[in-house]
Amino acid sequence: MDSASRASRSAAPGGDGVPGRSEHDASESKASSAQGMEGSGVPARVRLDDVGMTPFLKRVTLFSSGGPFLEGYVLGIIGVALTKMTPDLGIDDHWSGMIGVAALVGLFIGASVGGWVTDLIGRRKMFVIDVVTIVVLSVLCMFIASPVQLFILRFLIGITIGADYPIATSMITEFTPRRYRSISMGVIAAMWYVGANAAYLAGFFLLDVPGGWRWMLGSSVIPCLVILVGRWSIPESPRWLLAKGRVEEAEAVVLQVYGEGITMDDEVTATKTRFSKIFHGTYLRRVLFVGIIWLCQAIPMFAIYTYGPRIIGAFGLGEGRASLIGELIIGTLFMLGTIPAMFLAESLGRRPLILGCFAVMAVALAVLGLVPNAAMATVVICFGIYALFSGGPGNLEWLYPNELFPTDIRASAMGVAMAISRIGTVVSIYVLPSFMNEHGTGPTMLAGAAITLFGFVVSVFWAPETKGRSLAETGSPEFTGR
């Protein structure tokens, strides 16, 4: 990368130095430029946002998504384990709620602090540290003797997983070309559900084993080790290195990952990370938007997963192993819903996708609330519709914060948005057992419908369209998404 290229990093959003240019216009410009270069004997150069997908980039996506997998796993497994550990440890309603939210409180702290640290010292260093920490804490969970010990360990696990989110999503975003970005983030969303399903499957086989709940809590060691091996050789993000003025290191990573002919002349260099930047001007509105849509999608979903067996049983779908089969079916539908959303975000657009999905999800929960004694087929259909359409907001809550903020605060913004969502989630899951006991399943579903509808209203006013845009454009404070 020569000095002329570095000097041009203030170039515009569309990728060719002209503000507001569409991806199509920018592509035509690059094609014309490439033809001219070929005619003059100068090799054409491709910007980082326009490279193709490679096996290495697929590996970055797969193993970076280990954090969401682990969150889905640890939150899912505790819902199953609680049904067996309650008599062994003497857990009452208070401690049931506390244990249910422990990891979420930790996620709030880990995401908030972890994102800021990631922007300061880099994406890669914590890649290994936090996974090793989860291994140690998971092993310790197998030897608990009281609700207090379990609460503390679950809280610490939450911190480490929360710190992983901004690291992993920044890595994926900064390595992945724009035309594959929604697919890569969709993989992250899908992996949450894969983790939850894996937890319910483990719970199914361990449910009737004497002391099986201890093995459930320690079983997260297995995916941790797989993730650790996969992450070991992934290098630092070249965009982060460039943002810190470490140009030669950035060039070396680009050469290693993408090969010759790649330029980063639309990226900004030597930018100081200021956490307060997130809370000024248009960035404040963006982080509030992402936090709210995440909150409105996560509260009903986390309630279903954390206390899933109890909710499924209340609808007459059985108890014990039978309820876990119901959970696996619903979890599979949640996962399947992320797949069309990956592609619809590119073809239909981010904004129409989130509006349509929130509307359908609200209707599905409202039907369950208004007809709590409905036939089993109606219950299954409504849960299935909610799960399938949840894929839209589920994918975009990962994609939006990584597109709407620049490299110097991308991980910090991701952490803050996630922390906002977890505040409401923690409160809702803590009060859910008593709320269901006092008011019943119907009003609980209606409350979920109202929360989902609020997400729709916020999206009407604030949801931007980032389809086809470069990170340099969407991360600019001038970007409106209209």
C-alpha cells in the first residue's frame, strides 16, 4: 500500500470516493477502472469490501460464532438442569430466578467492558483467553454444593461469554466482504440456536442419570475445546490494525489472507478509540435503536428458552423428556428461521425484513395469549411462526451494530447495544416465574406480544437500510440509510 493509497483513505462511502453512490455505481466505476489499468499494464486492485469468499474466511465465521453457540448452550442447559438440581440444592423461587439471570447479568458486564477493551487492544488476544476461562468455570460448576456457588459461577461464565460477542462479531465483520456480510452474521444468529438445541439434546440424555445435572453444567467444556482449536491460528483484523496506524502489519495480514491486489484505501487510519463517541450525535440514536430491537426480540425468546420446559408443559405439551422434545422442535424452527433471513437481508433489504418479521411475531404471540387453551395444533403453529420469523430481527441485531459504527468503536458499540438488551432480559427472566404463577400463561404471551410490537414501532422510525453499502459508508456519522 503506497503513500498515495494511504492518503486517499478519506475517500467516500460508495467505495469510489463519491458520497452516496450505490453499490452498482461503485461496481461499474471499479470495473471501468480495472479495464483502464489492464490496458495500461497496471494490475487492477480490489477493495477489501469487494473480495470473494475463501475457505479461510468461512473458518473465521464458523469459529468466531462460538460465543453465541456457548451462550445458547449455557442458557439452555440451565433450564433443563434446574428441574433436577432444585431438590438436591434446595432451590426456591428466589434462587431459581437468580440462577436463571446470573449469566445474563454477567453478559451485560462482559459485553460492556469487553467491547471497549477489544477496541483498545485488538480483536485477537481475548479470542483464546475467554474460551479457556469458560472451560475452567464449567468444570467448577460440576462441584457446586449450594445455590450461591452456582450463581457466582454462572455470573462469571456470563462475563466471559459477553466479552466474546464484540470480539467475534467485529472479527467477522472486518474480514467478510459486504456481499456476504448478512450471511456471516446469519451464521452467528443460527449458532445461538444450535447451541441451545445442543443443550436440550444433552439434557435429554442426562435427565434421568443420577447426578446428571452436574454433567450438564460441565458439558460446555467440549464445545469450548473445539472452538479454542479453531481460533488459534486466526490473525488480527487488518481493519483494526489500520485504524491504529499499524499499516505494515495490516498489509501483511491482507497479503496472508487475501493475496495480492487488495487495497484498503477507503479505510481510516490512526483513529483513537474514545468510548464516549458512542453516546454523541447520530451514534447515540443508532446504539439505542440496536439495543431496543435486540431487547424486543430477546425478552420473549430468552423467557422461552430459560423456562422452556415449564412453558411447554403449561400448554399441555408434556413434561420431562417429552417437553425437551418440544423444545428441540421449536429450537430447530428458530434456527431454520435465520436461514432465509440471511438472504432476504440482501435481496429484500434490512429495513423491510425487520418490519415484516416483527409484525408477524407480534401476531403469533397475541394469538397464544388470547387463546391459551387452544388446540395443540394451534399452539405448535403459533410457536413455529414466531420462531421462523424471529430469524429476521435475530440476524439484524448482530448485523446492524457492526455496520453502523466505524472500526475504532465497532466492538464498543456492539457491547453497549448488547448490554442494553440484557438489562430488560435480566429483569423479565427474574420476574417470569412469579408472573406466570400469578397471571398464567395467556397474559405472559400477551406481554411478549406487546414487547414485540414495540420493536416494530421503533423500527418504523429508526431502522436504516445498509444493504450493499461499504463499512466506510455505513459507519460514517453522515449516513442516514434512507
